[in-house]
Amino acid sequence: MKKITLLGSISFLLCSTYLQAQTDNLRITPVVDAVQKVSPAVVNISTEEIIRSNPFRSYDPFMDEFFGNFFDAQPPQRSRQSLGSGIIIHPSGYVITNEHVVARATNVIVTLSDNRSFTARVVVADPDFDVAVLKLQTGERLPSLVFGTSSDLMPGETVIAIGNPFGLSHTVTTGVVSAIRHSIKTEKRMYEDFIQTDAAINPGNSGGPLINIKGELIGVNTAIYGEGQGIGFAIPIDKVHRIVEDLLVYGEVRPAYMGIRVQELTAALKKTLGYGGEGGVLVSHIDEGGPAEGKLVPGDILVEMNSKVIESQRQFAILNSGLVTGEKIQFKIHRSGEVTMVSLVTAEYPLQLVPKLCWELLGIEVKNVSSGVAVDRVNPSGPAGTIGIKPDDVIFQIGDREVKTVKQFNEALIRYRNGISIFMVVGRGRYAYRVVVPLE
């Protein structure tokens, strides 16, 4: 009987082990498998910003009387901490995250899933695209994630977000792709071409990965939109790849160039061209040798760009601001009474074309001087001449970019050329003036 009991126990144990193994295999779903594959390359980013108090007193009797004690109580400096997420993209320790995660950070500490921590430095960052590249201070080979593609995303497909929302390390949320190529409008600017998902993305998730069911990196999560519940956004990884390449090679994102100029569609133009639709912009010029040559012609009406309706010249400029060099663009156009689709790939703007662009766009030529960039020649009837800009005026700033050389001036003009106006800070004599040059 003991022998039978022993054999029965062994059989029971073997059967239980087999059933347990089968159950465990059932528990390892594709989501679990993807998370296990990716998690070692997902990091927690902790930043510290040193904030220094204003060292100057007011010297205003009213301010001194009512606020003197407050200012005296201020410490000379204080610190502010924040948390975010990141993705190791190279074994040598390169990490991508959102620019807003590390903006103004004095110290950056990156912690891996196995609790190892490393100091990191910000290599490059671009606030316009909200992407930053960090380098961990280590000689170790680290787990890394390879890029997938966001070009074939399907609304409804399963996606997984991993990050550190509210400091809760390596939190996993799942959902589906809700939509692609969505825009996000914040107080500061419009962000274009985002993946929308219902996977929860909260503060602290920023900079973490959005992956598909195969564990492939398809986006970088961002939490810049705080007004929606159950709505998350991620920058498509194909765009991130191009941005990171530009940042590492050139130190900035190269503005996209299509070689076209557009103008607003007036009611008279619509009637002349036989166009009865809403919105749209008119192609007014095609650059010789540019990406649009042979694909678009003056007189074409651009109705949609990458499935986004083009409502005005201003919106066309906003859509352009979200493009990077090497990006594929698909236009829906109205030509000779017919609607058709046209595709092109953006290129880098040729610097040799900028002097001509500057004269056609602003009506000025510029030169390097000891104080910076000065106006050399002005077309009195051009946009700049019309508002009163004169030779020897010094241009200190275009848009939000300070310019000290003609090269910097040219780069800034390339970036802001598609707007309906350009903001400048112009110096004359002892004074500097803020001016807006209309481009319409």
C-alpha cells in the first residue's frame, strides 16, 4: 500500500507541476511578454532645478514697506524636483525623453528597473518637438530598445504604455490606438501629428515608451495635454527617429523644405479657379529643383495635408512647423476642376537660396557687422520697407531666436518663412523696437 501511495503521490505531483506550467503559460499573454521584453530599457528620470532668488531689492518705498520682510525671508536659492520617464536607445547609455522633462534641470538622475542609478547630462533638446537626448555617465553596456515603426499603425490595435506616473515606478497601462495624426493645442503652441491612445498617460509618464503588442517601440509618450480624461498622446517613433538623428548630427532639428509658397484663397480667386470648397490655400510659387517641382504647379489649391484640412495660410504654417526633413507628405489638391492626391518627401532647405528668399519675402538684404546683423539694402515697397525698416538697422531677433550672425539670421528665416508674419527685434541708434513684418 505504501508503494502504491508513493507512486500515486509522485503521479499527483507530476500532474500538478504540468498543470501549473500550463497555467503559467496561459498567464504569459502577449502583453506580459512585451512588457518583460521592454521593461529593462525603460528608466525613471529624476531632475532637480536650482531656483535662485532675485538678488536685487526694489528701492521703491511702497514695495520696501509692504514687501520688505517677504524679500528678506527669501532664501538665496531653493530647489524643485520633478519626475519623468525615458527610453534607453543605445547600449552605451543614450536615452530619449521629452524636452519638458529635463527643461531647466540642474541635475538629472536616471534609475533603471534594477534600481541602478546614473547621473545623466542633456546632450541636445528641442522644445518645438518636445524631444531630448540624454547620455548616462557610465561605461557599462545597458539594455536598450530598438525602434519599431509608426507608419502602419491601425486605430483599434493594442498598445502598451510604461512609465513612472506620479513617481510610481514602471507602471504599465494598456489600451488601443484611438486615432493617428492628431493635433494638440496648448497655451504656448500647436503640436502636430500625434498618436492618440486611451492607455493612461499621466504626469511622470512623459518620455516613456508606447509599444505595440510585439514589444516594438512605436511612440514616445507625452503628458503635455492635461484637459482630457482617458486621452493620452505619443510622438510617433518615425518622427522621433528623424528628430534624434538631426539633434545628434546638427544640434537642432532641420526645418522641412517642400519648395512651395502659398497665399490665401480669396472669393475672387475661388471663382476664377472654379473652386467651391471651404478653406484651402493657393500655390503661388514652386522653387526650381525643390521637392515639389514636377508634382505641384502654381495655381494648385492645397485642400488637405496628411489628411488634415488646410483652412488658411496660418494653419498651413502651423502644419509646416511640425514637419521634419525626410518626412513623406501627402496632399489632396484641386487642379483644373479635379481633385487628386500628390505625394512628396521634404528635404533640407538649401542655404544658398536664403538671400533670394529674404529679398522676396522681406524685401531686404543683410550683412554681418560688429554689433550683429545689419540691414544692407531695402526695397522701399517690400514688406520690411513698408513698415519703416531702413539700411543700417540692426536685427537682434527673429521669432524667438536671437541672431548675431548672418548664418543665424538665415537659419531663423528658414524656420519662420511659412508664417503670415515674422516677429523681429530691430535696433536703431540707442533703442530696440519690437516689430511685426507681414508676409501676406
